[in-house]
Amino acid sequence: MQKIIIFVVMTIGVVTPTLAQTPPAQVNVAEQQNRDVEKIKILNAELTEQKQLLADAQKTRAVQMSANETDALAKTEHRLEELNANIKQLQQEIALADGSANKTVVVTPVTPPVANAATTPQKTATTGPWWDLYNKPPQAAQ
């Protein structure tokens, strides 16, 4: 047991803490330009992907409209809104990255679709007053 303690103490003394090297505070112009080019390339790839998803969703919407599938159509419409918002935001990011836009970016949130009234649970008449957490029926006076 004593050997283990001595070994641990000696090991602690031998191990020296190492500090992580921090990156330089400033990046030279050439390196920043390379980073910007890479960022624009990634954003353009993402934009192409979102446009393809939008085209697929539009085809799906056309099929659902012809088949009169109202539930699925509502979900597809919401997905189209999301994709259009994504495309708009990506275009803004690309414009910012290549310097062709102002620095002001407006992001509009997309609200989730509203569920059908049939699937939403309705409040029942058996619920008690707001302060009755357990909905206990009133007890008769004893």
C-alpha cells in the first residue's frame, strides 16, 4: 500500500501540466480570404441542397393537391415555408460572406403547424378549479 502511495506521489511530481496553444489573435489577409472562400463554398452547397429539397417538396405538394390529401398537404406546406426561409437565410449569409450585402440580417421564425381539432384533447367538465391540482371531487361536510 505504501509503495502505491509513493508511486502516485512521484508520478504527480513528474507529470507537468501543459497549456494549450492559443491561436493567433489576428489572421493574415490571405488566410482569411481562404476561409471566406471555403465558407462561401459550403454555403453554396447547402443552398443547392435546400433548393433541391424545395423542388421535391413542390412536386409532393402537387401530388397531394391532386389526390386531395389535406392532412399531408398541410405538413408539406409547412415544410415549404421552412425551406423557403432556409434558402432566404442562406442567400443572406452568402451575400454577407462575399461582401455584397449589409450586415443587417433579418431572421423570421417559422411557426409549427397547427394540429387538427379532432386530435387535440379537449378540456373536460370534470376538471376542478384552477387551484385544485389533483382534481379531487368536493367532500361532503362531516
